[in-house]
Amino acid sequence: MTDNRPRVHANLLVLYLSLGGLAFAVLQSLVAPALSTIARDLEVSSSDGSWVITAYLLSASVLTPILGRLGDMAGKRRVLIGVLVLLAAGTLGAALAPNLALLIAARVFQGAGGAILPLSIGIVRDELPRERVGVVIGLLSAIFGIGAGVGIVAAGPIVEHLSWHWLFWLPLALVAIALLGAIFGMPESPVRTPGRLDLAGTALLSISLVALLLAVSRGQSWGWGAGSTIGLLVLGAVAMVVFVLVELRVAEPLIDMRLMRIRAVWATDLVALILGFAMFGTFLLVPTLLQLPALTGYGFGKSVSQSGLFLLPTVIMMVFTGPVAGILSRRFGPKLPMFLGAVLVVAAFALPTVAHGEIWQILASGLLTGSGIGFAFAAMSNAIIEAVPVTQTGEATSVNTIARTIGSSIGTAVVAAVITSNTTAQGLPTDDAFTYGFGACAGVAVLAVIAALLLPSAHRRHEQAIADGVEDLPPEPAEIHLPHPGHAAEPHAGNGTHAPHLQHAADKPRG
């Protein structure tokens, strides 16, 4: 079969996808350090101002699986363009917002950007040569952690020297470049899964995620024992159970539950949930500790801008370890870099749990955190795409993205609760608050180590899929491509196989 589509300029493709992912990730964290400034400027309470973050998380969680599934159905490039348009409109609206209501509405539009990562991974898998896919996906996955760190680092200087409106003007430039690149520099993927959107599943999943995330994000201000908090948690749990039951019975589900039975998939999603918790735990704990007055005996008296700079080592290590994890995933499978990443995160929080009175301890913890998150996040996406059919890349990676978002919401809420429940007479966090906070993150990260060990080894991945009851999955791409002369065929799934070779997969029934 001859491929008559335009040739892809691989480096430009990666650049456009990276800029879009970076913009979304920056927007996720950039607002948090400036929340008090925004609330003061708009003349609202801090509690009301926090809806700027809550609306973003809710929107991203609900829209990511829907848009990821639509990408598999209608074409990933087409949906990516729509996502970038929504992200650009929301970012422009936020930059111009004169009041809180319009700012919150703009943040809802920005939440559509949560689908950028699953759509980008699908595009990379479809368009790039398989020898490049692991490294590129490692980079794209790490960018979501990098962007979150960049947002924390940049927020202080932007607000101090410009205004909070520039928190949105600057990312808008990245979104604009990514949008133009998607329109003029990407061919449409021919790998699609024809079907209809599961409206019942979409409604149930939306209700469940909104209820759960609303309870987690607002529980601190409402009270964890309040009827509204408990009611939302119960509603979210019940809606999730009903969602799973419905998805098992419909012909064209929003999320194919057969994929969730694959050990490589559910174990990776568990790692994403846990490390999302840990990553945002450090983004809250470290700046708070650094900004406390030195007179407390354990604070460092740094400004908002200075404390953000101490997270630069974390960001730099994510930049370095993401592509390295892709190389390791290609050679040894994703289990090794994911395990190494989880172990490094445990060490990153164990150190300040024991001692956090010296600057070098904070810096060392940051280096370990960046290394661990970079390794693990990059390995997650590779683990997912090697375990699922090419036609279901979007929905599977969307679930992993949701797991990270939920984990980050829970981590932020739990660490905030630990800090506020351990305060001095002056209302400042005590030294024990940080010991308990870092200790909680270290303990949770141990669970990520266990979950990473549950992943099947690379040579057992296809056999595990069969054992988990998905015998009708399409053949692994590595079985479709002939090996190069003198090289043995790789035992695990080959990624990034060119679309024409996988055209038969698009015709495979979805169960």
C-alpha cells in the first residue's frame, strides 16, 4: 500500500506538540502561587479565588477522556486543533478577564487542554518511525511535569514585575505557535476507530469526576466532615460504579473496560495517581517552607520569586530524565524506568522527612524529585501504548492523564490539610507540619514502587494481555514489521508504526 499523505517533518511535529503540552502544564500550576494576588486585585475572598484552580481541574478531568475518544474516532489532528482553539480562547479570555466570573469561565475553556497529551501520544505513535517513538513520548510526558515546575518557578517574577494578567499572555504565545503548527504542519492520522460517542458513559463519568474532585479540592474549606463533602464523595463513588457497569454493556464504550483489566494499564494508572500526589505535594511544601521567616528557626525567609528558583533543579532533571527514560523503555521495557523513578521519589521525600533545616537538603530533594518524576512519567505513557491497540491510544492515555490530575488534587488537599492542622499561635506552619507532609508523600510514593513492580516485564506484555482476557486485541506492531537485517524482532510492542501498516487495526471491532 502506498502512503500518499504529505511527509512529516518529525522535529517540527515534536516541537509543536511539545509547545502545546508545555502551555497546558504551565497554566495548570502558574496560577497557584499568584492566587492571593488575583483575589486581591479582583476584590474577592481567597476561598472564592480558589475556584480559578478548581474550575480548571474539573474541566480537564471531564474533557480529557471525551476528547481523547473523539480523537480516536474523528482524527487526532482534527481534534487537537479544536482543543488548541479552546485553549487559546480560554487563555485570551483569562488575560482580559475583568472579574472572577469571566476568569473562571475562561479557565473552564483552558481545561480542554488536558487532552493534548493523549492526542499528542497518538499522533507520535502514528507518524514517527518506531525507533524514535519511545524517546519522543518520554519527552512529551516529562513536559507535563516540566511545565508544572516552570509554572511554579515563573509565577513570582511575572506577578512582581508585570501583573497577573501576564500569567496568561505569555502561555498564549506558546498555544498560538502550537495551533499554527497543527494546522499547517501535521497531516491527519488515518488510524481511526469508527463509532459514536457513548453519551450515557460520558454523562456518568462527568458526574463522578466532578463530584469527586469538587469534594477533594473544596473539602478543606467546607470541612471534611461536612454533609456537602461527604455527599459529593458518595455521589462520585456511586456514579463511578454505575459508569463501569454501563461501559461493560454498551457496544461502543467511552472507555473500554477490557483495557483496564490489562495489568500493565491499571498498574501504570495507579503509579500515575500516586506520583501526581507526590509531585504536587512538593510544589506546595517546598515554596511554603522556603518563604517562612528565618526567625522561626526552620524557615528560610525567601521571597516568592526566590523560592520558585529553588525548584529549577527539579525542572532541569525532568528535562534530562524524560528522554533517557524513553531510551531505557525501548531497550529494557518501561518497567525499569518506572521503578527507578518511583524509588527516586521515595528517596526525594525521605530526605527532608529526616532533615530539612539546610538548603542543600532542599536542593538534593528537588534533584531527586525531578529525576524520579521524569523517569516515571515518561515510562507511564510508553507502558500504556505498548499494552493497548493503536486504535485505542487516545482513550487509554486519557485515563492515565486523569489519574495524574486526581492524584495531584488529592496530594494538594492532603498536604494543605497537614500544614493547616499544625500551626503556631501566630498561624504559621510548625516544623512538624513539614516533617509530616514530606513523610506522607514518602509513604505514598512507596506504594508507587510496589505498583511499578506489578508491571509485567517487556517480553511478557503480549502474553499478559491474552491472560487478562483480551485475546482479540490486534497483533503487536512489532509482529507486523519485519526486523531489520541482522536484528531480532523486539518482543514488546513496537510504537510509532506508520499508519498504513496498521490500517487493519482501525477495522477491528471494539468488543
